[in-house]
Amino acid sequence: MTTKVGKMKLSPQHKAALASYARSAVGAIAAVVATGNYSPEDLVKAAVAALLPPLLRWANSKDPAFGRGSESA
């Protein structure tokens, strides 16, 4: 089953990857804010850094959820 977003269709695997990024972004941004830093530049850096965990999962061909070798990739 896919979900339409505008003209894009998101598969369940794409939704899982986006949810993984969202969780990482919330954690990274919360860590920056917990230090008392509210600089927009640093918050953007945290959001960009949050791309690493989902990208590492994608790069892992043995990751069953959305690794490069999985059926969903």
C-alpha cells in the first residue's frame, strides 16, 4: 500500500525511513536545546546530522527494514 503525498507515492518502507529520520532529528535537536543552545544555525546542523542514522541503515545491505539489499530499497 502506498500513500500519496502531492504527486509522490510513499511506500511503507519510505514511510519507515522518514519516521526513522524524524526520530533522529527530534533527538538531535533536543540534545542541542538541552545544552541551552537555541541558535537556529546549530539546530539546522542537528537536523542535518540526524540524517546519519537512516543513511547508515540504508548503507547496511543486511538491514532488513530499508537497507540497500532489502526488498524495500
